[in-house]
Amino acid sequence: MGIFILFAISVALFNPIESTLSCLPSDSGTPIPIGVFHATKGSFHTPDIEPAVNVALNHIHNNSCILDGYKLNLTYEDTECKTSMGMKALFEMVASRSRPVAIFGGLCTEVNEPIAAALKYWHIAQLSYAETHPKFATADSSELYPTFFRIVPGNRNVNLAKSRLVTQFGWKRVGTVKQADEPRHALPHEALTTRLEESAVDVIYTAGVTFQEIENIGNELALLKARDVRIIVADVSEDIIGRVICEASKQGMTGRDFVWVLPGFHSNKWIHSSIDTGCDEERFAAAVEGHFAVQFATKRPDLSSYVVGGKKAEEIVRLLSESCGGDRCTKNIFEGYLYDGLWTLAIALSQALDNGRSFSHTRLLEAIGNSSFEGVTGRVRFEHNERMGIVEVLWYQNGTYHNAAYFDGARDEFRLEKAIQNWQPPADAPERRIVREEVSGWLFICVSLCASLGCLLALLFLALNLKYRNHRFIKMSSPNMNNIIVIGSMCTFISVILLGIDTRLVSRALFVKMCYAKTWTLSLGFTLAFGAMFSKTWRVHSIFTNIRMDKKAIKDSRLLMMVGFLVFIDILVLSTWAFFSPFSLQAKQLEKYQKDNVEIVPELERCHSENALVFQAILFAVKGILMMLGCFLAWETRHVNVPALNDSKYIGMSVYLCVVMSTLGLSIAFILQERINEAFAMTSLFIIVSTALTLCLVFVPKMVELVRNPAGIEQKGYRRGLMKSVVTKGPQQQHTNNPSYTGKETEKDLLARAEAENQLKQRYLHQKTCQLWELLERLRELGDTQFLQQGWFFVV
């Protein structure tokens, strides 16, 4: 019934035609005592409230639709914003004969808090027109201050407006700054971060600052900057906001790419304040440009609307302004809330006293909580004793504030103004652009061309080796092992091409198969080529270091078995790897960097295996041992130059080359693994160069011999090396066997004799060398090396 009556009153009040017909002035009535707390004395001087109160009383008392037969009787008490004075005034009012049915005011939290806590025991309603402290909106406030209401929107509305502002522009990540030593800012800030997270906005970091340690704000802002925060919501006092903005400017956190959402102080004096901010005037002006200020609105934006009392809002605003014009009083930003506050009490009292019922504090509290009418500050509605009012968002442009948006808490509406509708908001973070790191097209073409030329060179050597396999010079160098070297080299050349293939050229599924292909070709290619060279070097070493009377020939089949065993180890490891830890395509993101306000995130496609390091270590260990043994054998046979094994010297050089190139290539590839072009170029270079040089060292001498001796029948002129029986002959023995030696020859005679003997021995040596060559060739064809049992050796 009460709600229906309140609705009927509201309809009558808001319709100007009906109000002139039925709501008539009433100069008399039973007074209803109401205590009014304000502060005009003492050190804390506040603007006058009486002019606005008088305007509201005049409109209420001249409308018989409200308080028919009653009138409001206000008793003013000056609390001086002191707790003691406020409590004294309260007790005097409560003890007086005309105890107030409600308290209207006050302004200062120091007074409102103890009064609100005490009034609950008398069940007296208190309606504040200026209290904004967040302690009256905490979880336990309904228990501590159950009869306290405030007509001015609190931080709950402001937080809703900030949250809607952030989401309106599509920002999903913000940073915040809070003043930790001031509950007026710290408490609502905690509620704000919770609300932002509920709105799917990620609060990246909260920078804490205190008034006493404001010099440390630079460190906190640096942490925000390190996290690429572009939208910053600050809850700090007017005293330090300038220092915060100045430090942000020094750290490059202001400008068109950043947005600061600050508390509104209902003035821009802090921007032009004489307080030292640490920045010069020009720098500070540039730093504050473009920020948002969020504060409760002092009047509704649609002033042409009809409000309570049947008048337009613009008319009431004009009357309020005229009531405090000139030098008569100080302008009060709460004048609209003073006006709406008294109307709230009047309407609630009208409902509580309806039908001549005796006054009830309970009905009054319920009526205030159920208030719903259009006031000069917007629609008046309460939720948990909190006014759900209008919050304005101001935008600082060109040295002045402009209305950017309004949030109506009563209707839960957020509306942008025309001034900002075409504004392009900055991103909440640098534009994140994932750039796939790929091997340069030209580099891939060049490397593939070089690898293809290497394959053609290997095929040429293979063809010549097969065609002239019966040529004496090639036949004696194990053509079967040479073929294996060629095949292994071709595999390594092919692996280079496979290393540069990515998803630009093949599908993702095929790319995974390519992971296996390039791993197997490179590993098996190295094993075949190096294993064949190793086996040939091992045979030379065995021949010249392990001489026994019963030594058997080391045939190619034995060398093939050795290479086959090495290949078997590779296949075993690679197969186990593929079975237990298969490859998959992984996109690895590398270290990001910024370019033109765009965050570039390089992404590298690579073959990924969970236990790749284990199997790589096994392969590296096997091949490392093989290379160390190869180096040892090459060193041991460095002086060998046997015509029957004519390429042992070049094989040793190839072994050294493979070891050096493999070590350098592996190290550089590991260091440059995140620089795809450099890693691919250097890895390919080492593989191609080492493989090509190995082929050339093995086959070019044979090609030279084929050109010099196509038929393979011409003997080499002079062989470097002497048989032991020849070398051990000394000059003293030769003189003894010569009958013409007298011991008295001149130097000229000695020289002539030596020259003659030298020519004779040269012819003799040449003859015996030719005979030895023929015999060694026959033994070589038979695969027999027992000729070494006589202890012959050759030295470089």
C-alpha cells in the first residue's frame, strides 16, 4: 500500500499540469523536527548549505502533495568537522524535547562515523548529502551503520563507471596504482580490482604508493612498464597525483599510447597547482593531456527533464545557482544533493505518516530505502543504503575537461558523449603480432643449389669409380668403400635441403615426416661416409702396426661389416627414438621485441621430441667416439705412403676435416639455434664444405691419375721410400768391398766416385722398385699382405 501511495505522489509531482491542479501551497502544518549537521566554523571550513536547503524547503512546503498537514522544521548544528562537537550536538538533539526523526548531514567522516554508529540504537535515520568514504559501503557496514544513508553516490558507483569505461573501449588488461596509506583510496581500489576481474579484465599489476614514500613511485611504475601496461587506473589523493603523473612521463608512460584513469576532484586545480611535481610546466601539461577523470555528477545531464516538484531540472539548477550568487556564499558542489536529499526525506516522511498513522522509524527507514523518483542529480534510488546515482567521466583535452561519458547507476546505463564517440582508443597492450621465423627464400635456394651441385659431383665421382673400378690405381683403393663414401656424402647433401623445408612448402603432417627424414639422412650419411673412411684408415693402421707371420689379408668384406655395424647402431638408436619419443611440430616463441608500437613475437617452427636430448646425446657419443678413434688412426698413419694403399694420406686428411667441421658446425648451430637464417646458413656451410672437400680429397687424386695414366700400365718414376735391406747399407761397407780404394784419394776423386756410385745405385733401385711394384700389385689383387712379414716399411 505504501509503495502505491509513493508511486501516486511521484506521478503527481513529476507531472507539471497535475501539480498545478492538485498540489497547492500549504503555509501551516505540524512541524517535523530534523537535525542538520554542517561545518562552517573552525579550521575545516565548508561551503554554505543553507541556500540550497532553503530552495528545497520552499519547493517542498509549497506543494501540498507532500507532507499534507506537516512541515519540516530544521535544526542546524555546526560540528566544525570534529568528532567531539558532532557527538555533543547529537546528544543535545536526542535529549531535547523535540527529538529529531532524522539527521540530515553531515560532511566529514570524522563526525559521520560515530554518529551513524550511535544512531542505530535510537533507530534514527541519517541521510548524508556529502559522505563518500568507502567504509560505509563495506561488507559489515549494514551491521555497523544500519540507519545510515547517503544521497551522494559513493565509490561503488564510481567503480562501476570505471569498470564500464574500461570494457566500453574493449580493454582487457590494465594496471593500477593505489595509495596504500589512505583508506579512502585503498578500500575502493580493492573493490575495483575485484570488479574488473569479474568483468574479464586482467589486472596485470598494482603499484603501491604512500605519501611518505612517494619518491619510490618510479620503481613501481617501472614494474608496470616492464609488463607493457598501457591502461592505468589510479586511486590516489590530490596531493600526490601530480608526482605520479610526472614520474610516469619520465618513464615514457604518457602520451597517445597510454591512458590514465584518475579520480575526479571536481576541479583541475591540481593540474595548475604550485606543488612541486618534479616536472616543468610544459612537460607536465603534455603528461596530463588525454587522461580521464571519474567523479560523481553534480547534476543530471538531461537538464530539460521534469523532476520532483513538477519543475525542469535546468530551472532548479538555475535557482540553486542564484541562491548562492555573488559574494553572499561559497559555491557548494553538493547543492544538488542537498536539494534531492531533503526531497527524499520529505517523500519518505509523507509515506511514513500516511493516513494519519503515528510516526514509525521503521517505516521511515523502509521508505527511504524504497525511494524512487527523478531528482536534479538523477534518478534517486538506493541499494543497500547506497545511492545509485550518476557518475560522469571527464576527458582532459587541450587544457580543459570535456564530458566524455555518463554512468547512471540507477538504470545501469553507460553512455558515451559525442565528443569521444569518434575517438580511436589505444590498444591495452602493444599490438601483438606473431611472425613466423622462416629460412630466407634466397638463402634456401642458394643452399639447395649448392647441395644439388654437391650431389651431382658425388654422382660424377660414383660414375667414374664404377666405370674405372678395374683400373689399377682405383682398384687398389677399395672401390667398394669409395662407393659407400659417395652414397653417404649424397645423403648429407640431401639432408641440407631437408633442413630448410618448412610448412611453407609442405603440410604440417608432411613436415613431421620430414623431421624423421632429415634426422635419418644426416645421421646415416655421416656414418656411411665417415665409417668408410674410418675402416680404410683402420686397415692401413692394422697393416703397419700389427705385423705377424700368420697375419691374414684384410679384405673389403671385413670393412663392409665394420661399416654395417656402425649403420646398425644408428638404425637401432633412431628407431628407438622414433618409437618412444616421436616427433611433433612445435611452434616455439622467441624473445619478443617492439617495433613501431607493435610487439613482434618471433615464432619458430621446429621438430619437437620429448626425449630428444637423450637420443641426441647417444648419437653424439657414438659418433664422437668414432671421430676420436678416426683422429687417432689418422695420426698414427700420417707418415704412411704406400703405393698399394695410395689414398691413405688423403683419407687421413678427410678424417681431420670431418672432425673439425663437425665440432665447429655443432657448436655454432647450438649457439645460433634461435637465429634461423644464420643457423641454417652456417650449418649448411659446414656440411656442404666438409662433404665436398672429403669427396675431393678421396677422388680428385684418382681422377688426376686417370688423366695421367688412362691405361693404368705406366709405372711411377720414382717412389719415395726404401726397403730396409737397402737403407741399412752404410758407406763404410761399400768402401771395404771396393778393391781400388787406397784411402789417399783427393776430394775430386771422392766426389767423382760418389757420383758414379750414386748413378749406379739409382738405376739399381729403380729396377728393384719396378719389380717390387709388380709383385705388390699381384699380392694386392689376391688380397694378401703377408709380404710385410719380412719387415719392409716405407716412410715419407
